[in-house]
Amino acid sequence: MLFEILAFFIGILAGIFTGLFPGIHVNLVSVFLISISPSLLKYTSPISLAIFIVSMSITHSFLDFIPSIFLGAPDEDSFLSILPGHELLKKGKGHEAVVLTLYGSINSLLIIIFFIPIFIFILPIIQEKIALFIPYILLFISLYLIFTEENLLASLIIFLLSGFLGLLTFNLPIKDPLLPLLTGLFGSSALIISLKTSSPKLTRQIIESIKKIRLSKIDYIKSTISAAISAPLCSFLPGIGSGHAATIGSKIFKQNKRSFLFLVGSISTIVTALSFVALYSINKTRSGTAAALKEILNPFIIQDLLIIIATVIFSGIISFLTFILKL
């Protein structure tokens, strides 16, 4: 039990590091952890490593909007927060933007708890029924996202280039092709862009009391429903992530800048957490951290899942309280 508790808190510290430092992603840490796991398992248990990965991932999902908003250095889960986040930042409301994403993340824990039994008992049935149609569903979602963009040609080119990048990566004659890929996508590229980009002149930031930062009831309901519809869908479908879920969610109900930040905060945590539940229920990995978990927990039994769920809830609460009290 001592090792599990230590893994939990070390995972939170690691999530703070990956969340606050631009270009460092939990997938990078997870891939590195898998590479050294044979040595680590001589001194600890698989569930301890799993707890570390889960607590790190959830903490990261709470905090990775801070560099996105204040430094303009996005990652895969939070790039959609740049536009509304930066607009608020330029108005001196960067603090408010961050608090709204934290509110969205803590609100997502209720949605996660609601969907856990659905993912455990109903998702395997749904997955079996729609397995043959998944390629067509993904194609429809991809085309929908492409054709709803303002620049259709650029969207199509990026979509095709992304596909070729995936094909080339998984056909490389190396054991762990994701490590160089993720290093390039989340590490080197983000750092180079940050170094080349001059810092914008910002107005003095207003630090409001968190009690005054609220969404209207109608905006809260719209964002919560949008997150509850789009995020679980993207937690088990292959190739669909937080960014896609946020785009789909914003189409369900029209979002303003503040409610959209709440929405992307919710979606990031929901997709992360439910990908672990989807791994248990359908034995499919829908994120880099879930893939790492599959490598470590083999077999993945119900007792492990209960520990993972508890880790999700408690790491989320601790992450929220730690940073909301500091802001």
C-alpha cells in the first residue's frame, strides 16, 4: 500500500511538471516508463506504475491549459483553448480563462462517474454491434470536421499529411516508433516555435476572486451536455481525440468564449479518464497513456479498474484544490 500511495503523489507531481512545461506530454513520459518498466518492476508492482500513469494523466489534463493560455504553447489536448484563452488574456482576463478550464475539469468528474457503468456494461455490446461500421463513422466524422472548417483546402491537406505520417511511423523498422514521433510533435516543435515567437505585449492581468468567476446556468448546462455527448464518444472510437471532441461539442450548442473554455476543460479530463475504462471494457487503447496501461496491467482485472477509478477521482480533486487555491 505504501508504494501505491507514493506512486499516486509522485504521479501528481509528474502531472504538474508535464502540464506546466510546454512541449512535455504525458505520452512521452509513459513511453519512457514502458521502456524502463522491466527494471522498475523488480522493485515495485504493476498497479503502482499504473497508479502513477493515471494520476499523472489526470493532473496533466487539469493543468495543461495554463501554458496554452499564458505562453501560447499548445499540445494535442488543449490547442483549441488558444483562441478564446488568448482573447481573454489580451483583455487582462487570463486568470479567469484558466479558472474556467479548471471548473470544467472538476465538473467532468461527475460526467465520468455517470459514464463508468455505461462503459463497463453497455460499451462492449455497442462495440460488437458497430464494429463493422466504425471505419464509416470515422470517415463521416473526419469529413464533417474538414468541411466545417473555413479553409477547406488547408484542412484537407493537413488531414492527408497526418494520415501519411501515421502510416510512415508505424512502418518504421524500430521497436518504439511513437517515441520519436511524440518527441517531434509535442517536444521539439513546440519549443522551437516558442523560441522563434516573440512575446506579445499584454495588458495588466486582473486577478478576480474565484467566487466571481461563474458561468450562467444556461451556459453551464449547454457546455455540460455538449461535453457529455462528445467526450465519451471520442473516448472509445479510434483516431478521435480531445480536440475533435471539442469541435464536435461546440457544434452541438453554440458556445461563447467563456463556456468554450469550460467545455474544453471538461472534455480533456473526460477523454483521458474514460480511455482507461474503455481499455478494461473493450480491451482497446484510445490514448498513449491507456496503451502504456495495457502494457503494464496484463491481465487488467476488475480490482485494478476500481483502483484506477479511485485514482482518477482523488487525483482530480487534489489537482483542482491545489491550483484553485493558488489562483
